[in-house]
Amino acid sequence: MNKSLIFGLIILSFLVIITFIAPYLPFVDTSLKDTVMRQKEDGGFELPPFAPSADFPIGSDHNGVDLLSRLLLGTKETLLTILAIVLIRYIVAIPLAMASFYSRFFHRILIVWNRLFSFIPPIFFVILIIGTPFILFSDNRYLWILIVLAMIEVGRVADIFYQGMVDISKRPYVEAGIVSGSSPLTMLKNYYWPPLRPSFIVQFFSDLGRTLFLIGQLGIIEIFLSVEFVSQLSGGYKTLNTSNVWPTYFVDITHHIWSHPWLPITGTIAIGITILAFSMTSSGLQQYFDKKYKRA
Amino acid sequence: MVYFKKAIEHFVLWVVCVFLFIGILFLPAKTNYETGQGGQFKSASYDYELDTHIENITGFFSFVKENPGLGEFVPGQSYADRIADKSWKSLLLVVPTLILAYVLGVLKGIFDFRMQKKKLNFLGNGTTWLFISMPDLFFIIVAQIGLMFLYEKGLFFHVTLYGSEKLETYVVGILFLLIYPVFYLANITNVSLQEQQGNDYIRTAQSKGTSGMRILFIHILKNSFPRILAHSNTITLYVLSNLFIVEKLMDFQGAADGLYDAVLRGTGFKIGLEIMVDGVSAVGYTVFFASIILVSNLVTQIFKSLVTPASQEMNHE
């Protein structure tokens, strides 16, 4: 009985279902309209963020938008974002791993890349790169940030698969393949890929969790993926986040955590449970493959 | 000799990284703003010019040469003082965290290993698994809100969670930073202890009547250490990365906070104004961070050379 796989997949399928049905749920306000002010029962007015109440089941954000609606509608955006980052990462990492297996030149690149990034804390790198005017004012800022976040761990992922291929190349059956005259492409497809596939799938899910954690951390230090420049009273322009992605609930966290705790709590619970689901699925799949191939 | 070569390699990497960062930091920040009729912001475009870039970098070095104190931040306080002050505060968080992470992590790993076949296994492997699978962000936020709530109800004494002036904020900061590294190392320790199980040298020690604890701590652990130390770079990077989060959440005025302030011109700008990094401070903090990684790598290298048996030296590079 593979409990972690079952639990992980149940939570994940629940999240996927939400992404599809969220706009049609009766208690979800798809227009996400602002409530600038509202009257209290005992007279007087109050300003958002509103505490949890009948109107706002888990409270509202600082614009008076119903947080539950934002949370459910944001599921799709959050999942698509991390999926995009991990896909970009693998599209670069897998060919790099294969290239460095066949060519010494690419292997050099992989080693240098890894050594260099072993000296750069990820968040530090993101702050440095995202602050450059080239990315800040780019029309495709969102895409650039996705690419930066994907690149951070390309070396790590490529190295895992490179080591995997080196291990496989030492097994006798690979020699048999070479002797029987298989072309390099057939070797790759029929001899290397099948044993690599399980670790690819396991790694993919664990990377999804890691990426969500990273964008959660970036949310805390107020680096958001999509922004709009908003005019300030002082004549300056401030970047303002414009999406429903979960990490955005951490905006102004040091201020909200005492006065309006439902904002950071919602964000951290949503992110925490999703990451838990990804790591459960990942370790569950590992168990499943170990058992299937009798490696346990 | 192998270790000496490694040390040189780390040092070269350190130099390369610092120069790479300086290259990024001094990207010319000449931005063309496009404004509408009323002078409101419409869009901005950015053109890279190599000449300005080189000028920026050489300008920085001549500036440093002329001003040993890196110029005044406020009258009476130079940039160098300020950077040193903030870095010292962060150092007081990072160094105890790294040391404690290894001590507590290995102990927790041994505990997990010994609990494995017992009924209370969920206390060992269960907790380790939970703390690795959930983001530490979750535990930090819950701890902050929880402590505040308990204090309000009068169930717990007052803990200062903000600032960087009192001793207790350092303790809380270290605890927050410790969460993930301890459980990560516990997991690694547990796995490497399991791999050693059933080896001949353990049976030999048992047959000579050595006590179980002595075998575990002296014989098995020594053989596990190379495996554990292989993860030291991951741990250091994680702690430094998390420092940004913890300093932000605690309003701690350390080096991560300083770097964030110096670099993140991205959060706001004014039309007509050249947004520019506070390059002097940014380079200072960058050197600080890179040096922590360098020192931690060198220390690990020394420990590796102490615990790795000569016969295995080649396998555990």
C-alpha cells in the first residue's frame, strides 16, 4: 500500500479540478471586484482588508477583494507558472546532460556552470538579475523571470541525468547494444531512456515543489512575476503586482502578519499543502518504481 | 596535495564570482522613458552600451582607491563601517546556524536511525519527513503568529521577534534558519548510516565486545561523514538564501537586508531620474556573501581530509 503516492495524487487531482471548476463555483466571484469601504453593523465604516465574515469566508485582501475567490482562481495561475518554469528548466537541462555525456566540451560547460552556481545563493542571484534594467523594463518581463528561475537549477538537474547516464553506460547490456550495431539514436532511445525515465518522473515532481517554494520565498521579499507600474503620490512609480498567484498574498507581510493575519496564513497554507502534495507524490513514485523494478 | 589544489580552485572561483557580480551590478542604467502628454509614464526602453559599462567598473575601482572608507553614508559614518556593522550582525546568525545545523542534524539522524524499528518511529522519521516536505516558511509564519497569540493569552513569556538589537532576536533568527538544514542533514545521516549497516568492520567491532554506542559514534559515524559533508555546499547556499527571507520577516538589519536595499532598484523609480544601484554597498555585501561560501567550503575541505580514510580519498572528491 503506497500511502504517500495515493495521498499526494488525491491532493494534486483536487487542485487540478479546482483550476477547471473554480470560475463556475457559486461562491466564487469571478469579477474580483474591489470593496472600497463597507458599513459596520453598529454603524460606522471600515476599510479593507476585512476580517473573515459571511461575505468574505476567509477575509479579503487590501483592496477588499474576496480572498477565497482569489485563492481558487489563483490556483490555475500558480500551477501553470511553476509548470512553465520546470518545463523550461528540463528543456535546457536534458539536452545539456546528453550533450555532456557525448562531448567533453559540453561536459566542461556543465562543470563550470555547476561550480559557478555553487557560489551563488539562489535568492541572491534572482535579486541581482531581476534588478537589472534590461529585465525590469523588458516588455516580456514575465517570460524573462520565468527563464531566470528556470536557469538557476539547470546545472543541478543536468548533473543528475548526466550521472545517471554514466552509471547506465557501465552496465553490460549497453555493451551488448553497441556490439549489435545500434545507432547512437537507438542506443539513446532503447538503452538509456527507459532506465532513466523513472528518475525523470520522480525528479520532475520534486522540482515542481522546489519551484513553488522558491516563488513563495520571492513573494516574501516582494519580488513578483508580473507587475504594473503604478503612479505614487510622491511623483514616483512603484511596481505593483497584478496577479492572483499565491505568493502575492505575502505582500507587506511584516505589516499584515499582526493586523490581518488571514492574508499570510492563507498564502502559506495553500503553498505548504501544495508543496507537501508534490513531495508526497514524488517520494510515492520513487517507492512505486523501486518496487516495480525490485530495487528496494 | 589534493586538498591544497582544491583550496586554490575554490579561491579562483571566489574571484571569478565576485567579478561576475560586479559586472552585473555595474550594468549601465541609462533608461529612456517614454512619457505621454501629461508627462505620465508610458514605457521605458533600455539600450546596453559596452563603453559605459566598462567606465562604470573602472570608475568604481578608482573610487575605492581614493576613498578607503568608501565614502560617507551619513556624516560620521562611512559606508565601510555600515557594511561591516550589518555584515557582523548577519555573521552572528549564519555561523552559529551552520555549526548547530551539523551537530543537531547528525544527532537527529542518529535518533531516527535508532528509532527505526520501534513503535515510536513517527517521532523519528515521521518528523524528519514532515519538516523536509513542508516549506520552513510555513513553520516560521505559524511560529510568529503562534507566539504572539500565546503571549496575548498570557500563556507564554514575551519574545521580541523584530529587529536586531536584542539577544533574543538572534536566538529566534538562528532557530528559524535551523529548521530546514537540521532535518535535511538528519535525513542524509540516517540514509548513510543505513548504508553502513551489515559491513564487516561493524561485525568485527561487535565480536571484540565493543559497546553499541561506541560502534555507532566512533566506527560507523566516521565512515558516514564523507557522505554527509558532500552536502555541505547545499546547506550553506540554503542558509544564505533563507537569510533574505528570515531577515525580511524579522525586520533584521543584516547584510541580506542591506544587499536587498542596495540592489533592488526594481521596486520603484522616478521619471528622469537615473535608477542606479547603490553599487558601493552592493559590492561590499556581495564580497561578504561570497567569502562566507569560500570559508565554509574550505572548512569542509579540512574536515573531509580529516575523516576520509586514505584508501577512499579518490572516491569522495
